[in-house]
Amino acid sequence: MRRFAIGLLAALFVFFTATPAGACSIPLDPLSIGPVAGASGTPIQVRAYCPNGGQVFLRLAGAQYASQNPIDSAPVSGDGLTTVTLYNKYAPPLGGGRYMFEMEVTLVCGSGVVSVPFLATEQSTDSFGRVYTVPGDGQVNVRAFDAAGAASRSVNFYSRVGGRGGTIAAMTPFESGYPNTVTGSGPGADGTFSWFGAVYGAYPGFPGGVNVATGDLDGDGVDEIVTGAGPGGGPHVRVFRRTAGNPSIPDCYPRLAEAAGFMAYDTLFAGGVNVAVADVDNDGKAEIITGAGAGGRPHVRVFDERGRVKGEFMAYDPAFRGGVNVAAADLMGDDSADIVTGAGPGGGPHVRVFDRKGKALAGFYAYAPSFIGGVFVAAGHAIDASVTSIVTGAGPRGGPHVRVLTALGTELGGFYAYQNLSAGVRVAVAP
């Protein structure tokens, strides 16, 4: 029998607006599907949430297949997130012996109905990828890739946050293989961020967007979410911590509460603040690294979670007023995270690496030195858990060009994350 792989074409998580009795009071992602491979008849694992019981259906997409639907179905029961198994029983050829057809999984829960479309093909088993992207403009379309640019069919969804463009951070996964990302709203939308489909207010009423980062600030093994106000806002940093829900399986997606907040720079500065989180001094607790937003000097500061300064330096010429993007990871192999900077808008694509005290360790240009849109940066395990690397995305006015590099600028991989875009690309990488 023909082999095929199943991956989400349009969404990994889809959002349920009807709230059945007994459901959580925050928005939920009630339905998701992981990548599988196998012949016709292979089991498809679907996670579904419906507290009072419901039904999940596997269907062929398109009205022409109405007489053949549903292909399979299974009940959902219990008062938490449950896993059901569906079986594909259909594999029509599409010329040349190829198989490629659209399907969907639908959850019927009370009066609410939600569907996840996906694509079935002969291709090999899908992977989630380790590099995550959102475009610099337009809808917040989250995609995932491996370092060579192979796109994950299972991670291609639109975040619930609005605005033109957005920001993204990768978080320690809940479950092996499942990606765990946080997205921040772009300019033009309310100041929110989204995690597991729930939308949280970081800066209610602020339309300048939200920068996001994640990391374990208190050493308890569970990541916090850190936000920074976007352009037009003050340098306001907030720390959010989970206060309810199971941290291993989000059966009632966790609520978040503000654990700390502070101004990273002068309160009159209105360029916003970029944020990163990593353990720069190897004390078992991550620090918050900030970079001044556009209009500010390339001022990098290091704080503990309560906003106490632990270090600061200028990453570029102090006269430069394009701000500075920041990331951090252990690039030198000494068990302490190194700080990675990228020049902000108006600067060249200059990437630099520093220790926590501001000592320069490396630097290179990620794109042509003549490009003056700046460069977005991320750092982590883009290839696998044994290799730490820098990931760059072209800044505003650049194409959606993503590169994976060593600390010395040697290319390990690269690709274009989207098509026909010239607003740059934001990047995140698996921690």
C-alpha cells in the first residue's frame, strides 16, 4: 500500500469560540493533530477538548466527497484534554502514482464546531522543525523549518494576535516533539500575546505591538513569559508566570499572572524594548536581557526577574539610534549564555556576541553590509540539541531570508521563510 504522511496544511491549533458548560473561562485550542506516517489505515492521533463529551470526525475536504464522508469518527469524553485515534481509509492517486489530497478533522462539541485542515501526501514523516518564523508584516503566520529550510507541514498556523506582523519566542516543550511557541501582537492591534491559543493582555489598549521571550527565571524548571512594549511604548518589561493548570498536559490551559514588571530604560523613552531570557551567569536562574527599541541607543542591559540591573553595555556606536535586537544562548560552551545582538532599523545587518559583562567575543554581517534594515536575532538549538547556533532574520525592508550560523558567522543553513514579502522576518529557535 502507498505510504503517506499527514501534516497540518493550514493550522496546528484552531480556536474554539463557543464555550461549552464546564469549559475553562479563557480561550482554548480544543483540537490538534500530530504528524504521522503510514499506509492507508494508519492511526491518526488527535487531541481534543470537550468537557461534556463530543465527537471527532475525519473527512475528505471538498463537497465532491460528501457521499464518502466521514472517513472515520471517534467519541471524546471526560472533563479534560483527551486523545482519540482515527484511521484514514482513503488514498486516491493524483496522476503519476502520486498521492496528495486535503482532509480535515472536525470536533463537534455541544453547539460548537471547529475543524483543522491538513494535507495527506506520500512524503516522508514530517517533523516539527526547530526554527520558527513570523513575517515582518501582514498576518501573524507562524511557520517552522529545519536548519536547511525544509518546512514543517505540521506547524503553519495563524496566531490569534492581530496587527501587522508580530513577534515570536520558542518555549521549552510540554510534550516531546510538540512545538511550544509564544507570539506577540504586531503594530496596529491591542497589546496582547498568545500561548496555546489563549490570548493574554500584556499592554491593554496599546497599539504598538508586544515583544516576547521565554525562560526559567526562578529555577523551578518551568519557563516564564517575558514581554516588552513595542515601538511607540515605554520600555516596560513584564514577567508572567503560570498560576493554575497542569504544567505537563494543559487540560485547562494555564492562567498567567504578572510576577514582576519594571522599566528597562528612562520612562520617557517611547521606542519600546526588545527582550531575551537566558542564564548568563550559570547560577541556575535565567536573566532578562533587554535592548532599547528603535530611536534608542544600542543599549543592552541585564536584569534579574525583579528588575535589578546585573550588567549593561553599548553593543554598537552609542551615536546609533536604531536600537538593538537581543538574543542569548551558550555559544562558547562554558555553561553560561552569551548575549547576541543585532543592529536595529537603519543599521547594517551586524551581529555581535558578548559575554554578560559586555566583552565582545565575535561579530559578523549576516547579510550584505550595504543593507540598512537591521537584523533580527535568535539563538539556540536550530539543528539539534547538541549544536548551539545563531539564527538571523532580515530586518524591515528586507526579504524573508533566514540564516543559521555559528558564533563566528559560518553558515550552517539558510532559507526563505515566505514568498513575495519585503518586510523582513522575525525568528525564534528551540531552546
